[in-house]
Amino acid sequence: MRRRPHAHHNPLDLYGGEGRLRYNPKVPRRRPRQMPDQRWNELFAALRSNRDRAILALGISNAARASELLGVRGVDVDWGDQLV
């Protein structure tokens, strides 16, 4: 069981050193994955309805995450101004 540092510290005494700091190495940044144009054309051709193509085009053009696209509700759409 770990104890909190200075759990029973006398307020009149000085604090001692905490010890070593954690080592947090930098995580290398990866390049974003990309898909060639031919694959995009194949993907759009494989979709059966214009609705699915529109949803995919919306996600691609906005760089939306999958959770953001799946969370869109009817109240989130402004049909008059054509905004999501």
C-alpha cells in the first residue's frame, strides 16, 4: 500500500526531497495516413445511395471524427442555412 507523501508531516519541520521525477519521453509524431484518389473513387462507387455518399463527403470535407458524425442529430442541422 502506497502512502501519500508527507501524510504525517509536522508543519514546523522543513519538507524533504521527493525523490526522482518521472521520465516522460516524447512520443514521435506520426504522419497522417492518406488514401490515394483512386481508392476514394472506388469507395464512392461502392456506396449504394446518394445519402451515404453525402455523409461520407461531409465527413471528409470537415475532417470530422467518426464519433462526431455518428452523434449528429436532427436538431443539429439547420436546413434553412444548410449548416450542420
